Amino acid sequence: MSLHDSQFRLLLERRRFLALGGAVAGTLGMFPAWARSGTAGLAHARAGSEVLYGDNIALEIGESHFTTGGRSTHAVTVNGTLPAPLLRLREGRKVRIAVTNRLKVQSSIHWHGLLVPFQMDGVPGVSFPGIEPGETFLYEFPLTHSGTFWYHSHSGMQEAEGLFGPIVIDPAGVDPLACDREHVLVLSDWSPIHPHKQMRRLKMRGGYFNRQRQTLSGLLAGRDQTLAERLAWAQMRMDATDISDVTGSTYSFLINGHGHAENWTGLFAPGERVRLRVINASSMTNFNFRIPGLPLTVVAADGNPVQPVETDEVQIAIAETYDFIVEPGTAPSHAIVAEAIDRSGLVRATLAQRPGLVAEAPKLRARPVLTMRDMGMDMSGMDMGAGGVIDLSQPASGEMTGHMEGHSMSMRDPSVAPGVKMGPGVAMLSPMPVDRLADRPTGLETVEHRVLTYAQLRARDANPDPRTPSRQIDVHLTANMERYMWSMDGEAMSENPAPIPFRLGERVRVNLVNDTMMPHPIHLHGHFFELVSGEPGHRARKHTVNVLPGGKVSFDLTADGEGDWAFHCHMLLHMHAGMMRVVTVRRAEEA
């Protein structure tokens, strides 16, 4: 694509020179200034050195080395940094972003959560051909909304190798959420094991990275499941501690590219209200986010303002963003804690009055254990027969069933999901999935403090489309976890399943049913949807929703983005293995 603006061409050449200079250095020696420890926040950031402003921006994708926790390995970076540069844009403007690929393989950038024309969405094979080595692609799109978003590669496994960065879009007018100070916090996971190698190891053994299994000593000490429960779960070939596929056994968990010992620090002054724009840019880790002793006021979710909710902890699924307002008071420092959902590790950063302060990090909490509810068996209010015990047995057919007075619950009964293609990639179907939007998320069910649930979120502004959906569809999230096979409706993306069709402008209810025992953050490109929770009118609008194990989530969608869009689990290895579909939005005469 040709560049006609000579000034923009000069900017691009300058970026190219800087990136090549960084490549000669051979290692990633510094973070982008906005992500360095000791930052005073975005209000003090300078254009060019800390944040990329304006309508014309140049980005260069290249190779570097990244070091954290004493380990150094290959990285894919933007303009030589990890995380990538922060883009600060303004609603109502049109932006031109020239992306040059200096890798030896194809690359791309997807603008996560931004409503852009589908040709600018950045998904190779779906919405554009990708950026070949040595080529420059010019993304051009209007900025139609404001909020906290991010960008990342949609090619291969480059997202896990470091190609991700934050986006802040300021409102066209006065920002009602403006605070005395604001910080961007990008959460991520980092492993010296290449993600393709991670995939191969998980294909060999589904629990390869799980170092927190139940033990005999734990059984004797009365921890975790009883012997009967363990035997029943083992008979079903299910592991109640299989919370995350890739864990802290290989991952370093990072905030703004800094590990636990590196202690990223953001400054504040006593009496200030501080806005934290938190982005989970990890490849495989859902994080439990909290600042011990300091309440979090949720003011936006996935870039969209919500009616303020005060809480103490939020599970931020992969690809979600949340804006919080905190009031640190006069204490010298506070610990910012992002703990992996499976409790295999955490990263601590510090909110401090001056550089050099290190807030004390809490200890890792006990790792969670899954329950029958996570298997899609909600037993509340049901007569469980004599002794109140479900008999889970394996008949000669090898298919798991449960026996309960008046009920037969096969763990693989195709009648509960007639749209699912049954095969070796579907190990189970949830027999009784329930709406879990009001449930506390996995691992936080019993903590004593407040925990945010989706049901607590209400949009600040009225939902733009009050129509009742004219139809509804079910989409099942399916897997054979032992064989590491992931799919939607029993078909992996590699099988070339038919797209999910919508007519332009129609209102549809989508029911996501999780037939696996792992939460899945599901992202729809090019659209916001309303979670079906509470009274209509101000339902939370999101682009990503975490579907809890064995449960279901419903959202209402107005198909207002014409074109072809990716619809997938944002756990990178799950998507790569096949949990992805294409959504098509066509005019009625074309459908």
C-alpha cells in the first residue's frame, strides 16, 4: 500500500532506523518509557519517548532478546520494546498506522476491541492477507469510541513471544472518569519454552505443566478431595487440579514487562485518585488482581464505562481490560498483585509515593480444586437419593454416566447438544449447564473479601439497541483435554467448519456452553455484545467474556459490523489447536 504523505514517510524511516539500531544491540535493554519502573503516570508522558500520539503512527515488528528473572530468550517486539509502544489516540479522529514487518515470517497486528472495518481487523486468512517479510501495511480507520484497549499479533504464536501493547483512546469531549493520575498496567506471562514446544508437550501429556496435583500425603492430611471423589474423578479421566494448561512451572508473570523481583513501581501523591488501566495481555493465564487493603472501584470493562462497583478482587480473564479507580491515601506504598488463577505463581508491583519502595507481597494462596458444578452437574435443589451421593461409573461402552434417583446423566450424551459434531475431540458434554454470570470465578468462591462477578456490572450508558433478539443460537466449547484437542461445536478450525452467519443489523442471542472443565475467555472481533444478566437496558457491554467450566453465558448481539470476523477462545494454545470460528455478517440480499 503506497504512502502519499511525505512527512509520514519520514516518520516511518526514523522508526525503521531506531528499530535497526536496537537490533544491532542484540538484546532488549530497556522498556518503553511508559512501562519503566518509577513512572509518574501517563499525564507526565512525552510524545515520542513514552507514548505514540497523533493521526500518523509507524510501528516496526522485529526480533530482540528479552530477559526477566535471570532468563533470556527470543522475543518478537515492536519498535524494539516489550511491551510494545503505548498508542494514545482520540475519539472522532482517523488514524493511519503503518506497520512494517522485519521478521522472516508473516506477521500482523489486530486492534483488540476496536470497532474497525473488517479489512483493518488484522487476522490473516479471515480479514486480510497478512504482512509478509519486508512489507509495510497501512491500517487506516476512524476512532468511533473511547476506552482502554490493546493490540497484538494474530499470526502464529507471536503474541506469546512479546508482540502486544496497550491502546488508550481519549473521549472526544471531557472524560468523566478523569483522575489526578493514571497508570497503564499490562499483565503478561513469559516462558523460555517456545509456545510451539509447549503445544507439543501438552499433546504428549495434557497435564505436562501441572506441578500441583493431589497427593497421597494431602489425602492423609484431609486436604482437597476425599478418596471416593478422587477415585470417581480418576475413573472419568479428569483432574480436579487441571486449572491452567501452562503454569508457573515455566512462566514468569509480568507487569509492564517486569517480573516479581524487578518490582515495577508507579508513583502517586497522598490524597490523589488514581486510575489504573489494567490489560490482561497474557497468552494462557487468567489473573486474580487485587491491591491488598485497598478497595478497587470498577469504572470500565473492556473499554466501556460501567456504573461504579467497589470490590476487593477481580479475576481478569485473558484479553479483558478493566479500569479501576483507587485512593492510596497517605500510606507510603501498596502492593499490586496479579496471581495466576491456578496459584502457581504471582507477580507483585508497587504503587508508591517515591521510587525505591517495595511493598510486601502476599503469600500464594492454596490452589483451587474443581467441583461437580465445574463438570456441568449442578446438584443444588435436587433429590440425590439415598445417602446423597451420585454414583459415577464407567459402563462397558467407556462412556461416563452418573446415576441419581429419577435422573440419568451421561457425560457424553449427544441429545444435550444436537449441534455438536461428535468425535474423538469431544470427551464430554455438560449434562446440566447453568448460567454462571453471578458465580464467583474459579478459585475465588470462598475467599472472605468481596469478589467481582459479571452480574454486578451495569453499563453506565443505556444499551444502544433495545430490541428483543429475533433468534438465538448455541455455541458449544468442546475439547478432549487429555489429547489436547480444542474446538467449537466439535469442529476444529483446521477442519474448515462453515462460518456462523448473521444478517447485517439483526439482533441475535448467542448461548455459549462450556463443555470442558476449564474457563474459556471468548472474544468476538468487530463487535460489542451485552451480557444477559439483570434487567435489560443497561447490561454490561463487552468484547470478551470468560465462560466458567461446565456453565453457560448468554449475550445479545447486534450484527452491525459487515464482513468476516474471528470468534475464538483467547487462550492462545486453545485457539491455535482449533477453538475458533469465523462469523460472517452480510446484508439480507447477500445472505
